[in-house]
Amino acid sequence: MSNLRIPGPTPCPPEVLEAMSWQMINHRGPQFAGYLKEVTEGLKTIFQTKNDVFLLSSSGTGGLESAVVNTLSPGDKVLGVSIGVFGERFATIAKTYGAEVVPLNFDWGKAADADAVADALKANPDVKTVLVTHNETSTGVTNDLASIAKVVKNAGKLLLVDAVSSMGSINLPVDEWGIDVCVTGSQKGWMVPPGLAMVSVSDEAWKACEQARMPRFYFDYLKAKKYGEKGQTPWTPCMSVVYGMVVAMKMMLEEGPVNIVARHEHIAEMTRRNAKELGLELFADEKYASNTVTSIRATNGLDGKLLNKIMREEYDIILGGGQQTLEGKIFRIGHLGWVEDKDIEAVFAALKVALPKAGFKGA
């Protein structure tokens, strides 16, 4: 089996893959209702929320679209906080549906500054909603969401959060921080394949939903709530991935949310330490370095694309490359979900040999 070390999709435990082979059942019947309840209650535990939580059959991007169309109307002014590719994507979704987006962009590799968010809100008092990516996998940076959320909520704004690659791996207490819509995706820290977006919706978000006028059908939260009360989803769900979530959720709750966060912290620290010991230079500001993906500069003669090719073809280790303006300038090591020390140890054992082959001259 390949050592898949990208920030999603992530490897799946054998128990999860076995569960996904279960036979189809009636998605309007009591057995599926039991599965849905079990998964939803587990999600509330990990989200640390009493808010409504829904499963949507889509990728994480679909979840982000759902957050936009259920809370905004065309012409609404929103502040789009971006530190990379996925922050830009969130803002683009809002713009596509007719929102007036005020961009607040930070240098890639850096975290968003809460004071700058506060200044932007003061300069644009008619902003209704703030869009923030908690963990930016394109750069390997985790925003200080607690500080940003405090600023946003003190200003009385709605807060929509892309937690696709953080929730389930990095601590994110939804209710404590006042997150109005929080979105995550199954293919990240949840140890199951792509196919489900999971969202939490606050009371304030529900009020916004009642007023929202952006077009929505498939991702309508009101429909999701109505059917959820019956133990169903509005539309045919991604059954096999739900089966996988049943098993993955049991595994996660058995390990415990606190232990999951600690494991990711440990493995991230191990990854960064090993990278520096090889003379590699981290791309992300280490104060805000992600615990789910480490970004490393392709410097000192290193051909990043060649390195990834060598790692894939000679060692069966799949690393991530740079995206957009970072293509060829960084490579990324994913370490979220079903990951242990030995997985990262294997990466660095291979890197010691592969780096010189890809032109790396050392520090």
C-alpha cells in the first residue's frame, strides 16, 4: 500500500473500508436513521457544539457553498479573509452567488492578523458576514481562529468557517468560539473517503437562513433540518461513506478528542523537527504551522517536482506539491487522520536518499 502523505484524501483504516462494503439499505428506514443519529451525535462531540449538525453528500467545497447560500443574499457585503488557495476559493463562491466580497489577503505562509480583521470591519461597517479558513492546506498554516472569532463576534457579524482540514484533527470548540457555520469534509481527519461534508449551524445562522435569498436547492439547510428530524437526509445520501463514518466515529470517540489533537500535535512537531534536521526550510511561519500538513521550501538546488516524482516512483510515498503560485516552490507532507509515527519515519528515511537525487545541496 502506498504511503499517502497528502492533506486529503487520507488513508482509511481497514475497518472503515470493510464497513463501506456493507450492503445497501433503505435510506428512509429505521436502520439508516440509527446510523445517522450515531454519526451526528459523535460529530457534535468532536465539534464541541450543541448546534444542529448535518451530513451533506458532497466534497468540502460543497459544504462551503452551502454555508454561503444558506446565510447570504445577493448584494450582501462579506469580508473574505484569505491566506491561501482555499481562502480564495471561499471568497470566490460568495462572489459567484452575488455577494460583494471585500478581500482581506495575507502573504502566503503567514497567518491572518486579528487586528487587521478588526480594522477591516471598522472600515466596512456594512459587512454582514466574515469568511475564514481555519487551516490552509495550500500553505500549511493554521489561523488563530479564537482571536479572529472574538473580533468578528464582538463586531456583531456572522462567522462562516472552513474547517475542512482542521476539524477532527485540530482543536476547534465551535460553541466556545461562536462559530456560526462550521464546515468540514470526510476525506481529511475523519479517516473515510471523500463524499460527505459535515456542517454545524448556530442559532444566529438559522436567523440568517430565514432571510437569505441566494438560490439553493440541494444544499438547503431548512430541508436538511426537516428531514433530519425524521432520521433522514433530503436527498439520497452517499451511503457507503456514511457506513464508513459509523466505524470511524467509534474509533475516534474511543481514542478521544483530546488524544486525537495531542497525536496530531506530536506528529506535526516530529515532522517539522525531522525536516529541519535534514537542512530543509519550512515554508509556513512556525508559530502558526499546521498540525495536519507541513509545507517545505524547495531551496538549495532542490527540484520540488522531481522530488515528488522520485518519492512516488521509487519509494511509493505520495507527497503534495505546491499550488498556483507555489507550484514547484514547495512540497507538502500531509499528516492527518489515520497516521502514526511510523508513517512519518518512513517518509524521512526515503527523503534522506531522495533529496540529493532531486538536486538538494543541503543547508
